[in-house]
Amino acid sequence: MTLAVLIKAGRLIDGTGKIHRDMQILVEEDEITSVGASVEAGEDTPVLDFSGHTVMPGLIDAHLHITSTGDPDTLKKLRMGVPYTALVGASHAKKTLEAGVTAVRDAGAPFNTALDLKRAINEGLAPGPRMVVSGQGLSISGGHGDPANGWPREIEFLGRRPVDSPDEARRAARQELAYGADCIKMSATGGVMSMGTDHTVRGLTEDEMRAAIEEARNRKKRTLAHAQGTEGIKNAIRAGIDSIEHGFWLDDETIEMMLDRDVFLVPTLAAVYRIVEAGTEKGVPPHAVEKAKVGQAAHLESFALALDRGVKIAMGTDAGTPFNLHGENAFELQLMVNAGMKPMQAIVATTSRAAEILDLKAGRVAEGYLADLIAVDGDPSEDVACLGELENIKMVMVGGEVQVERC
């Protein structure tokens, strides 16, 4: 017997930028089967009445670290063993789901715990959003996230694995895919939080990234590049990357390359914002605060340039970085609006656009799409801030099952 539910929506935001009034959505099993002003359903079909609310696709966070704590001490997570790390990840997944986020892309977790957490969620052992997992990212020795840069030498599997040639990159990509990674992440530049490496310098070479990308494409998997400095960004694009994460220093040539190759930008504005906001006074390492301050103005200029030129932008928070907490994912939409997006553009970036880069048939309220939906008290198309208040998220549905209800 087909499980079905009929949802009544006073306001429907469909994920493509359109708003509809007084609509009905029929969900059967895990997908949407009909949307319209009047939908035929069986007499015994349960009804969820949100006639006084907004119904829209669930939020999608295309870049976070599910096991990272948001603590200013970046070494703290390295002192956590595997069982504790797994429990931390499960707690974060629950908070993320409760905030109306129905799908995420994890961009690196110690011990590959995100892969096991995905399995636990899929098997119903733990509540959480759909997970697309990158496994452990590829970086150079001495590059972003390498244990040599201030980390305890006895710690391994930090969410990064150093590679120093195309052959090593190819082997690492094959291994991550064999472990079950849904996508492959690589560090094209240094990073803000890593000690001993500047975020403007090149990381992996073009040839190293190309080798890993070839392996991912062979398995029909996408790739993403941590890329902040211009040279590294261009190397990643030339190598065939699918998305640029962060993208602090974009220029006209970079934008043209992204447009020509249909490369996404996942800006993660919240990561830099929270580091600068907290500062050393709250325990963020001085080197990280200095780099964040240097990069912030360029980051916002690059975002505005990409938006103006029509680069595909997907929402990602980098949640798990200092004071950038899981469950507060919707704050990124406010930052994107502050940086020049219209509220509906930010919503599209967080729904259909993010679903596209995650390769999920989600992010839209349309026939044939996954029934990943939220009901919201307020009108996000006028003020995205309403998405950031938990009490406003009245219902969260994933795959046709109500996971959260606040009626």
C-alpha cells in the first residue's frame, strides 16, 4: 500500500524563484507526485495543513564539517577519539535537521566518520539530513590541513591526506572512492585555519588535481576544491573541478573560466565572518584571525563579482569552523543577502542550486522530486532571517517522512 500525505500550503516557494498561493502537494512514498491548486488524493489520505505558512524545499548546505565543533581551538577535534567524534557528528546532524536543513555535503571529517554517520542516518539509527560525503580531502605535504603544520604528529586521518604527485593523488582518490566517498575534495590553496601556510599560495598542482578528478569522473562523481588564492583557483578550474569552495580572490579571468566550464561557487561567507567577529579575544588563533581579516574584503568583492556575472552560486556554511555552529546554517542566507543577493536568490542558492551540485533530485517542489520539505512561519522571500529562528520551522520532512514538528 502506497503511503501518502497531502500538504496544504498558503504560500509555496518552489525552489526555482517562483511563489504560488494556496497550493496542495501530494507526497507518495518518498517523492512529490502532484502539485497544484487542487490535487486528487484518496479520501483517507492524511492532511498536513499549513495554509497559514510557507512551504518550501528543505535547506541544503553544500559545505560543512559535520564532526567539527566550532571551537576556537582547532586542535580540540584532534584530541577526540573515534567513538566521541562519531557521537559529536550525530549530535550535529540532529541539530542541522531540526534547523530545516534536509541535505548537506560534508567536506571532510576525521577518521572518515562522516561516511559511517551517513550510513547510520540512512539506516534509521540516527536522525539527520541526507548526506553527500567527500571522505578525506587531498592536500600537499605542508599544505592546508597537513599534520606537519602544527598538528600532533601522532594524529592521522584529519580529514586531509597529503599527496605529492599525480600518481599519489590518483591513488588517494581511488581509495576514497573505494571507501564510499560521494565526491572528492582537494585543497588548491592554503587555508585560514592551518598554521604555517598562507591562504593565497598554491596547494595541489593542476596535474595533481587533474589525476584525482579523472578518477572521480570515471566513477561519475563530482569534485570540489578548497580554493582561496587566485592561482590555485585557476589551477583547479583548468584541472576540471566542479565547484570552487570559498573563492576569496576571483578576478575577471577566473569568472570567465567558471562561466565557460559551468563551475559552481560555494562561498561560505559565515566562516570568515565568524572568525573576524570572534577574534583572538574569544580564543581564535592569531594567524587565523589575521588571514581572515585580510581575506574578508576580497571575499565579499569576489562574491559580488560572481553574482553580477551570473556564476552559479550554491549555499555552503563551512559549519564547524570557529563559532560557526551546526544548526545555525540559515545565517549564511542573511550574509548572502547582505552581500548583494535578493532574498529569493539566496533561497534558490540554498535549494535547487545546492541540490544540483550535490547531484540530488531535490531542492524543488515539483512532481518527481524528493519530498524534502519544510513549513515556515513567515515569508522568507521577504526576509530570510525567519529561516534562522528554530521556532519558525514548523515542520521538516525528509523523503516523505515528517522528522520535526513544531505545531
